[in-house]
Amino acid sequence: DADVTQTPRNRITKTGKRIMLECSQTKGHDRMYWYRQDPGLGLRLIYYSFDVKDINKGEISDGYSVSRQAQAKFSLSLESAIPNQTALYFCATSDSNRNEQFFGPGTRLTVL
Amino acid sequence: DAKTTQPPSMDCAEGRAANLPCNHSTISGNEYVYWYRQIHSQGPQYIIHGLKNNETNEMASLIITEDRKSSTLILPHATLRDTAVYYCIVRVHFGNEKLTFGTGTRLTIIP
């Protein structure tokens, strides 16, 4: 089984809809991250969490919110989706004692 | 975090060593050089990191110049599966675990 899972893997939604992307990990890591990737561009950080009670904005947090329900779960919400939020979304985890981040398989989101 | 500059694309023949350069002239003393790669649209994969000494692991070698203003990632015997976008990232080791990805180098391994 994959260490970092994301659901759904693909989602098509309409403008104005609320949507939640979920991330779960079995690595026992305390730190979790949400990134988005637009075609031809690198990843940009949306939100990150260093533990269950810690939530931090990244470089492009506007229009998004997150919830760290447990150490193993980190959800990303789009309260009212808009077309320019169409992108590939990645969740990642890391351990506070090490420095590499482990990424999930990604969620491809299309907002019509 | 220091800014990095990488060539947008490179080709390498299968079986040869792939050498991917990265410039980070504004790197500060407490910043490490990290390399990740992304195969097609999969999640990025950690490759290697280093501070000032050369590093080697089962995937690659990292050569950092003495002034630390540039580095080279070396894939010793490139295979078709190494075709990917390679990202060079500079950041502090502790206290700021955010990764700032640029546009990377698209490496194509040619049969």
C-alpha cells in the first residue's frame, strides 16, 4: 500500500462548488503539506502543518483552506471553486528529524 | 531561500552519465542543496541533498563547488526511466521545511 494517498485522484467540478481533497499517510510523519502544480510550472506551496495544532499559509493560500483532522490526515478545501484553480494538487509529508518530503500521487482537479 | 537557475532541458544517451547543473550564487551558509525529480505527472521524488561536501547515494551523486555557488547532480548510468523533470532547491536544513520549486530541468534519456 502507498505511504501517502490522495483522494480523489481525478475530479471535475463546476464553478462555485465546494470541494475537498483528502490526504492520508501511514508514514507516521508529523509534517504535512499541500502543493499545486500548473502545466509547465513547478510546485507552489498552498498550506503546511507541522503538527495537528499547527496550520501555516504557503505562498498561494487565497481561495483555499485546510484541516488537520489527525496526524495522519490533512484535507484541502476549495470553498467556492473557480476555473483558475484547475491544477494538479499534491500532498506531501516529512519527519521533523529528516528533511526529505514524500509526495502522494496527486489529484487532478478541473473546474469548469 | 536562495534562488536557483537550471537549464530548461537536456538530453542524455542511455547508459551515459547525465550531469545536471544548478546555479545558486546567493546561497547562504546555512542553506543546503536538495534535488528532487518528477516523472511525468507523478509526485516529486527526493534524490539527494548536501551542504558543502560531495554526496553519493544509490540514486545519484551531488557535486558542490568549493564556493557553493553551483552544483551538479550526476546520474552515473542513465536509463530511460530517468526521463523526468529535475528540481534543484536550496533551503535551510531545519526551521523552514518548505520546498520552493522552480521550473527545473527536463531531462530526456535517448535510447
